[in-house]
Amino acid sequence: MRPRQFTLCSVKATSTASLLLRHGNSEQFEVSLVDTILQHLAQERLKDTEVFSTVKVGDQDDSVV
């Protein structure tokens, strides 16, 4: 069984290109993706707020897709 601190319970996109992550141990973090989106052409689509807002927790509760 995976420790709760490594289990993602929820992820929410913000209007400022950040992700709000909540883990199984109730810890919450905000991760800004602004620099990543601006520096990497492969992330170009994430500039579209409709695309960015489709973020969700992955199948194994340990990733973001």
C-alpha cells in the first residue's frame, strides 16, 4: 500500500496556470507551470485555459494528466 503522502486526492487548475494538488495526508500544494509552459513548445496547448482546465488525477492516483 502506498503511503498517503504519495497519493493524490485532487488536482485543480487555476486561472494563473498553476495546479492545486491535495494529497491523501491532507497536505496541499500549489505548483506554478508558467515557466514550463512558456519555455517548452511542447506545452504550447496549455496556454489555452480550456485545455489547461481539463487536468485530472491519473489512474493510479500518483500522477496528473
